[in-house]
Amino acid sequence: MIITSAKPLEEILALLKDEDYIFIIGCNVCAAKLKTGGEPEVLEMCRQLEKSGKHVVGWALPTAACSVRSFDSLVQKNEKITEARCILVMGCGSGVSTVASVTEVPVFGSNDTLSLGGASQGKLLSDQCIMCGKCTIGEFGGLCPKAQCPKGLLNGPCGGVVDGMCEVNRENECVWTLIYNRLKKINRLELLYTIHAPQEHGVK
């Protein structure tokens, strides 16, 4: 699941300052679950934009904004899109990029994309993966320190941990405390002896 948060309306209106005849595209997967781009949010955005003096020509809710096949597939959802002079996508950055790749008008996003996460037992789980392309999560008991440690430490916690809480944000448990407890629970503490090379943050 891609974690998003809705931009303030003022910021969206600033993006659309020189635009009109807007078509809105939501996302019926991640954004719908997070209430940043499902049908209720799309309809509310229509109301807010029209209240602000904009013309909304229509809206559509594809299964996922990031998997739109073609412009024709959007026309099939709502042919009013052919009248649009710009499009507002209420999904993640990937959804905005995908829609932009099949359209010929300016495309804007109403959300900020925060992280790759998930949902379990009624809880939203953010920062579960950074999509680094070199996944070693199995060696950490299913918890990714690249994503969940603000310092990206791969060989244990920093010296700032106090009572198992993160130095950077004292409201969060240190992921290394969670990793230790998880590996202990599954009888794999020996994995902690594996030395991992530090992450390469240089620009190629």
C-alpha cells in the first residue's frame, strides 16, 4: 500500500491557479483505503473546487490510478474527460505519473506520497519498505531497518536508544528493539551476528 496524505485545499488551489475545466481522477485502492482519493473524497473535492470558482467537468474512479491502461480506458469511465483542460489525480505520485503518460493536458496531484506501507489488524503501517532493490528484510525478522530506522542503520541500534525508544522520535519504538524481539520470538537471534555493509547514499 502506498501511504498518502491529502494536501491542504489552499495548496491544491495554488497548483490550479491558472487552470480550469478540471477532471478529477481518484484511486479505488490505496487512496480509497486511506480516505485520500476514494469516491467520498473525490465528490468532496468536486464540491470544494466548484465552491472556489473552478469548473469541474467530471470525475472517474479507476480501480487504481497507477494502472490506467490508456486514455481510452478513462474515456470509457467518463467521456467528459475529453473536455478537460487539466486533470487532478487523487492518488499517489505513481498514479499522477501514470495518468500523465496517457493524457495531453496538465496533470496535478492532490496528495503527498509518504511511504510504502500496509495495514494489519486495523492499524496503518507506514514506512514498511523503501523499494531499494536490495531486499534483506528476511534477515531482520520481516522488519526493514532501511525503512524504519531514521539513520538507516543495518548493524544494530545507535547509542541514542532510551528504554527501547527511537532517539529521533521518542514516540516511536526503535526498530532494532522490534527486530531483536522478533528474532528472539522466532529463535533466529544468530542473524544479528551477520555484518551488513553500510548503505550507499552517493549519487551515481
